[in-house]
Amino acid sequence: MNPPKKTKRRWLPYVIIIAILALVAVGLRPQSSPVETALAHTGPMRATVSEEGKTRIRQRYVVSAPVSGQLRRIPFKPGAVVEAGVTIVAVIDPLSASPLDARNRALAEARRGSTVVLLEKSRTTLELSRSELHRIEQMYAAKTISPQELESAQMRENAAAREVAAAEGTLREVEAQLAEIAPTDSAAQSGPVAVKATATGSILHVFQESSRAVTQGTPLLEIGDPTDLEVVIEMLSRDGAALIPGAKVELEQWGGATPLAGKVRLVEPAAFTKFSALGVEEQRVNVVVDITTPIEQRRTLGDNFRVEAHVVVWESDQVLKVPTSGLFRRANDWAAFTVRHGQAQLIPVKAGRSSGTEIQVLEGLSEGDEVILYPGDRIKAGQRVQPIKVVR
């Protein structure tokens, strides 16, 4: 019986040594690093440029004093509705008859004649620009010209329309002045002069509210249509150069519960220099946006209101994407760490567009790949990792 006991005791030290070595190996084994991950998935995505903008009324009209005299107190306040040629917005008691009145009438008549000629010329230019725009739109639809040529034609048509509107406003103002300039005889000059609104809309500003002496041409008040709004966005020139007319725009932070829809009408051809809050010199350009949301849904929006604009420069319904924090630069290329068999694996990636929070993946990843977020310098290829949170 003694020999078998000695055999068992002979193997016991070896078993203890093996157990100790196993425990040491387990203790020296690298611990898995906790990581946050996200799954590469397919879905809609769009790239936007976000900037602050301000609303403004498209057409503004300044009513000026047609004669020199004593202005009576203007009873209107901003917001009052007026009708062109009907509403009397101001009354002026003219000065006594002066030999200059005949000269002023002659000058006004001469100005009316030149304005009529300018208006006819502007209308002819507008007709030509519209015909040219129609022809270029057909050529653009046939893909025989570039988007820049279409944009130039649209800008020319828009500029011609503004010239016609300006000439019409000038003609109305001159005719109003002629109608209110009194004859040279002192009896006719003694009556008050009623100044009528030159456009239909609302009063925006009252420049001369109290009674006071005014000279001919003194601005009295400003009129505009507060429902006819557009948005002007001061955008970096490099971002504005990538936009084309018709690009979709979302307007937020305007005071309403839902964003407003709009589209880019014009990227002004000339940029300007502006200094940022940090003193950095920037080249910016004005981007003009038409609001397409019905007026019933934005009645509280007025002139010179601040908005947050998001201009869509690219969008797609189905793209493979991951959070931006899942990719990082490696030399001149993009790369990502994926989790496979409990280890971090380095994958070269070809990235596309970015929405700010997500980035498009063109090559390197597949649907469902688990990508490590915020890898930094703590994650190495082949390192054991343990996902603790998967971002959906």
C-alpha cells in the first residue's frame, strides 16, 4: 500500500506548480479596455452650411417732403397700413411763394422725362433678360451649359427687375412732387400740401414725427410690405461659392415652433471683408434666400429679425455612415478601429461627405461593423477591448 501513496505524492508538486503558473499567466494577461462603439449603418444624410441671417423687406420706399415748409405732426406709428396714392401720411404748410417754385417744377418735369426714358429702357432690358434666361434654362435642361451660366442669367434677370422697380418708384415720387408743387401765385401757395403714400404696405419707420420746419427732399417716413420678406445670410466666400440658386434652406431660431423652408435665390457676385469676434479677417458674401413657407405660418416674423439658417449643399437618402468621432486621420488618409473577436482592428477608410455629426463611408467598412468612438492614443491595433456602450 505504501508505494502507490508515494506515487501520488510525487505528482503533487507538479500540479501545484502548474496551477501557480496558470494563475500567473491569467494575472499577467492584458485587461480588456472599455470602449464606446457605434454600428456602421445605411440611412439618409445631408451636408449643410449653418450661419446666422437676418430678414429684410424686398422693396422699401422712403416718402420725402415735396416742398419746403412747416411739417405738421405725423399721426402714424410704425405698423400702420397705408394705400398708395390714397392715404395722406403727412401735411406740410408751405413757405410763401418763391420764384424758385417755377424752377423746382421745371426741374421736376425734366426729371420725370428722364425717369420715363430710364423706365422704358429698364423694361426693355428686363424683357431681353427674361428671354435670355428662358433660352438658357432650356440649354441647361439639355445639359449643354454649366450651372454658372444659368446663375449669371438669373442674376441679370433679377438685376433688371430691380432696375424696373426702382425706376417705377422714382417716377411715382416725381409725379407726386409735381402734383404737390404749388403754382407760382401766392394765393395758391397759401394752402397746405398733403403728402400721400407712394406704395401700399405698412409704415416701417417715422423719421420726422413731431412738427418742425423741413426742406424739400427731407425723408419723412419709410413704407414697405412686411409680408414680402427675404433672408440675407453673411456666409464665408468659400461656402457661398459652392451654392447654386434653388438650394434648400431651413430657417430655425426665428421665434416659431417649427423651422421655415426657403431656397437660395442669389449669391451676390461681390464679397466683402469682415472681422470675426476673435479679430480674424474673413471674406464673406451675402446669400439671399426666398422664404417658401406660407405667410399664415410666419405672421409674427418681421423685418430685420435674426434667424439661424442651414443651407443644404448635398443630400442623399441611402448612404453608409458612422459618427464623425469614429474616424481619425492617419497620415493623409482616414482610418477607423473596429471590434472583431474582442480585439481592435485598424481599418483604412475612404470618407465622403460630412454632416457635422456623421460622416459618409465610401470604402473600408460594411453595414453592421462595430466602430470604436474616440479611440485617441489609448487604442492600438490588436489590443483587447470591451464595448461598454453601443451608440445607435
